[in-house]
Amino acid sequence: MDGEIDLRTADRDVLIGVIIRQQAIIEQLEKRIAQLEGRAKSGNSGRMPGLKPKGDRKPDQPRKPRQRRSHGFARARMMPDQRVEHAVEQCPDCGTGLAGGWVHRTREVIDLPQAPVQVTEHVYIARTCPQCQRRCVPASPLDGVVLGQQRLGINLVSLIAALREEARLPWRTIQWYLDTVHGLRLSLGCHLPRSLTQ
């Protein structure tokens, strides 16, 4: 019946009747709560079964403010190699173009780039001197790039050596890694330093 009454337009007598009925319901609920609490206390002293009684506790002392550390131990942020800014170009409600703004938050994402193998062809061009007719070929300027006559660069050989010697990976697993991650297919008979193949 109360649901059908519009309380905004009801007269004073109707509103007083609603209040009296609500007070009666509240009294009934309070009696029921007291009855249930009494039943719970009489059954097992009001505590959960299996709990040990609390001993004499010292009164809570006011907590001292935490002492500042000389060095923070939060996760250190790395220097970013790239910065990508995300901004809304238009208001989603009215479509007005947006400009300017401020940094709301930042998020650091650390990832390994998908680095395909890089093959560099070193071309040595021979030239002839027009005056003395001597053929001139440049000396091999590949110190620090490759060792000896092999075709694998120092960085690649170092990676293979680390995977083989430090990680103790078998050759087939190293082949799979180089193919999957870097797109490099090497045969087991490729020219590796003798110290790695032994």
C-alpha cells in the first residue's frame, strides 16, 4: 500500500501514518536482532569456535612516525629509448578539437625488440691509378666486426658462445632460438670458431 502512495503529494495525515508503520517495523527488527544475539551468546560465549581467549593486551600506544630512509628502495625507472604520447584528438561528447594538455600519468614498458638478423655485404672495390697503372685494393677494415675469414660477426659468435657455454644449451636449441627470434637459419656445419665446436 505504501508503494502506491506518492509521498511528494500526500497530505500530512497519510505521511504520519507511514512514519508510524515504519517505526513499528523498526521496533520488531530490533527485538529480533536482540533475540538472535542473545541466542548466539548463550551458545558459545560469543566467540568463534577454535579461537584462543585473548590475553591481557597492552593498551595501544600511539605509533611513532616512520623514520625516513636515506635511500629509497622503490623500483628504479630506466632511461627511455623512445617516448610515445597518447592524447585524445577530439572531445568524445561534443567532438570539439582538443589541443595542449598535461602529463596525466606515465607507464614504463620494457620489451625486447623483434630484431631480425642483419646481413652486411662488405664490397671491396679495386681501382687503378691513372698515372702509374697500379691496382689499389683497400685493406680489410673489419677489425672489431669479424674474426679471421669466418662469416659470423663478433656479436653473433658472442651470443652463440654464451648460449652454449653459460646456458649449456644444445646446438639444436641454439639453432631454434636464432631462427625463431632473429630469423637466422644456421646449419650445424657453419663456420664457428674451433673452441665452440669442441
